[in-house]
Amino acid sequence: MFLEVKGAKRTYGSDDNKIQVLKGIDVDLEEGKICTILGPSGSGKSTLLNVIGGLETIDSGEIIIDGINISKLSPKELTKYRRDLLGFIFQFYNLVPNLTVKENIEVCEYLSNNSLDMDELLNILGLYNHKDKFPRQLSGGQQQRAAIARALIKNPKLLLCDEPTGALDYKTSKEILELIQSVNEKYKTTMLIVTHNEAIKDMSHKVIKVRDGLIEESYENETIMPAKDVTW
Ligand code: ADP
């Protein structure tokens, strides 16, 4: 199994302000699959993504990614894990404003000796003609494409997406979903997508519903819908 989360628990705060956000979560996912994580606001989805991404630690349980038990890593080893294996995509792109599209991507390119071809990636993402522009000169969809290129350039084994279409209109969201699906097919990148958009579940291999810090439902789809046919 490429990704295994076993009995993950996480509490924030102390004494009277204690809140248990993850109450014993189990997830597994095979390599190359897309998994959508659904659930109401505050149910613990982002925290789950963040502990898998090594941005937060768990109090107990285990997280094993590609054979690495990340719950046992030192902060320095966690940094290496993030650098070597992971790509992140967020709702609000987080591009560096005074770097061009190409420069934003290059920041991450040097992190890997297994990086993808820059021009190929720019072409696939429809960014080639925008590569010398600054983020403020791009639409939201183009900025998200640039953020996706930045996450993908080092050819990560695992792509973590937190509300990747949350700030985009319907048409642009669909374009981004088509892109995410084609990247999954082309590069076999394993993907975890936290979203409020229920429609994304139809283009995922696996769907997990989180409620109040626990897995409420988990299932695999027998057929995967092409992203272009997903509607909401
Ligand atoms: P979701 O992504 O499902 O909306 P989150 O994982 O962001 O849920 O948050 C779950 C709960 O944990 C929320 O009640 C949130 O306020 C709380 N929480 C998240 N991060 C922190 C933090 N760093 N400190 C304290 N509470 C937090």
C-alpha cells in the first residue's frame, strides 16, 4: 500500500480549550490513485491532509507513505520527506508575486534530480505563452495552473490538494479538474484532494467522508468519470 494512516489522533489546545480534531482515522490508498476527502467544515479534512503532508504531527497512530513511517521522523527528516516526495496545491495559489511563472516553477525545480521537463509541463498546463508573466497579470485559473506546475515540476509521488478549485468559477474549475486527471493518468501521481465539491468524487478512485474527526464512509469507485463529464 502506498499510503497508510492508522489510528491517527490529533488534539489542539490544552486543558479547557482542548479539541480533538482527529479521533482515530484510518486511510489507505494505492499508488497512482486519486482519493477525494469530503466532509463538513471543521470536520478535520485539512488537518488530515496536513499530517499526511508532514506539516503537522499526530499525537498517536501511524502514517506510512511509500514505506516511510513519517510519524517517527525528526523535523529535519520531515523536511526531506516533503521535499523529495510531496507536491502541495492550495486554494489561493500561494505564488511568489515578484517572480514570473517560470521563475515560480524553477524555485521548486532544483529540489529534485528527477524533475519533469519544464517546457513540456508548461505546454501541458497551457502556460507556455504566459511563462514570463507575473502572477498579477494572470487570471485565477492561470495562477492555479502555475501553482500546479510548481507542485508537479519535481515529479512528486504524492500530490496533496486543499480545495484546488475553491476560488475558481465553474468553467475554470472544470478545466483544472481535467488537468488534474490528465496529470494523474500521465505521471501516475497519487493524489489526495480535500474539497467541498461533491462532484469531484465521481472522477476519483476512492472517496472518504470525514465527520467530526472520524471516517464516516469510505468506498472505491468501480468506474471513473472523465473530468470533462463531471457536473455540479
Ligand atoms: P476542515 O478542513 O474539515 O474544515 P480543519 O482540519 O481545518 O477542518 O479543522 C478542524 C478543527 O480543528 C476546527 O474546529 C479548527 O478550528 C480546528 N483547528 C485546526 N487547526 C487548528 C490549530 N492549529 N489550532 C487550533 N485549532 C485548530
